[in-house]
Amino acid sequence: MEVFWYILLFVLLGTYILLDGYDLGTGVVYLFFADSIEEKKKTIKSIRSVWDANEVWIFSFIFILYIVFPKFSLNIFNVFGGYILLFILFMLLKTIAFNLMLTFENKKYKDLFGFLFGFFSMMMIVFISVILSNIIRGIYPDNEKELLFISQSFSPFTENTGILDWFTILSSALIFIAVLIHGLVWVILKNKGIYNKKLKLRVQALATLLIILSIAFSVSWYYLHPTIYNNYFKIPVLFIFPTMYLFSLSGLIGIRTYQGENKGFILSTNMIIFGLISVFIAAYPNLSLSLSDEKMTIFNTEFYNPKKFYLQGWVIGLALVFLIYSILIHKYNKGKIE
């Protein structure tokens, strides 16, 4: 059952990053890449009908994580509770800013709330990137040692690490750019014309940078945890997932040459899916890597109710409802915007 919950949590988190990722990425596109009024309108219209259909997945993930792995959840909340609260606060503020931007006709107010919408979207990506990067890098189980906010030294050889250190900044940059690319290709998917050509150039440059960051991340992760790729060496066929990640990412470099606008979004979706699967395979059975000898795995974090069928039934039922809801919303709003 522990494996079942591990996979379910991966699905919930992956679905959130996949669906809300292009939503948040679009906010960053609005903030930095939409220059004219027409470009801003096109950017906002690309998510206007679907932006609120995606956030349910992260709350489902947090709820399930707390129920089935309470010891791990409490550890995470103790370390990152303030950042998680800020993430939720920015989610609320982003919603308010988005609706006010659509409500006001005055250009001054529309620009102000548009900026806030983009800023809060960007900060949500920053927070989730930093939290995930620390889980990938490792934290101290049971808060046996407090993490500094900023590492005393950004040298790879330091032992007094912090929430922000050389590895978490590298990993956060990788996650941030991946989500930004996902937002860019979504705006491209929903539009056409000169604006798309402009955004495709940005995707091409960012995809090239992301390949470099991915290679640096892989080497750095191995440096921190020399056994991190053992699961791949035990079952070599699993190397297909990181290979598909790199293949999808490399395909985005040629986005300007593709006929139609959907290929970029398909490649970006595959990049995120295969990238997440690759990380989860490497980390298994750890829920989080550790900076000490004690491990936090799916087998030692006080897993409750492992054999009660009703809990599985509720979770699976709710997941199906959320999935059907998301499919219907996105199917209803498919195609180019007017």
C-alpha cells in the first residue's frame, strides 16, 4: 500500500505542476514577454477560461500527504510551514488580482492588477521550486538541526547548508524555467501570428539553457548523493524516462520549424511528465532525501490506515472526479482564442 500512496502522490503533484504550471507560467509570460496591449490581451485570454480549474490538485496532494504520511508531513510543515502559507496567500492574491484586472476598464488599474497577477504567479513558482529543491537536496529528519535561510557558504563542500544554497538555487532555476517554458508554449498553443514567433524564440533560448541546467543538476545530485541513481542501475530499462525527458526538451529547440502550434505544448508536457517520473524513480523509496544518516522513506514515516479500503475508495473517487472535471474544462475551451 505504501507504494500505491507514493504513486498517487506523484500523480497528484505531477498533475498540479502540469496543469497549473502553464497557468503560472502564463503569468510570468504576461509580466516579462507581453509588451503591447494586444499581447497582454492575448496572454490573459489564453487562460481566462481554465485558470481556476487546476489549483484543486495541490490541495488534494497536501491533504493526502498529511493523512497517509503524517510524520513526514509534520517535518515538512515545521521546516517550510511559513513558505507554504505564503504560497497559499499568493495563490489567493493572484486570484484577486486576476479578477480585478478583468473587472477594471481603466488602463492604469488594469496594468497595476496585471502586474500583481504576474508577480504573484512568479512568486508561486519560486516558492514551489525552492521547497521541491530542498526535498530533492535533502532536509534534516525530525528537525534535528535547523536549516539556515541562506547557506553560510555557497561552496559545494560546506556542511552548514541552508534553504538557499548552491544546489537548491540550481534546482530551483531548473524548475522555474521548465514551468516558464510550459507557460510559453501554452500561450503559443492558444494564439497565432507574430506574437507566437516572438514567444517561440524565447522557448528556443530557454530550452537550450534548460538542457545545460539539467546536465549540471544530474552531476550535482550525484555529487551530493552518490547512490541516487542506484534504482536505474538495478533496472536499466528505467533509463528510458530521463532519455525521453532530454528528447522532449531537445525537441523544443526546434519549435520554430514545426507546422502547427500543438507540437511545442506536447513536447513541454512530455518534458514535465518524464522529468518528474525520472526524479521520483531516483528518489524511491524516499519521500525526501536526508542530510543525516536517518532516512525518510514511505516505510518509516508512520503510515496510517494502510489496509482500510474505504480510504482508498474515497481517494480514488475524488481523484476521478477531479480528473473528469479538468478534462471537461479543457475540452470545452480547446482551440484558438478569438
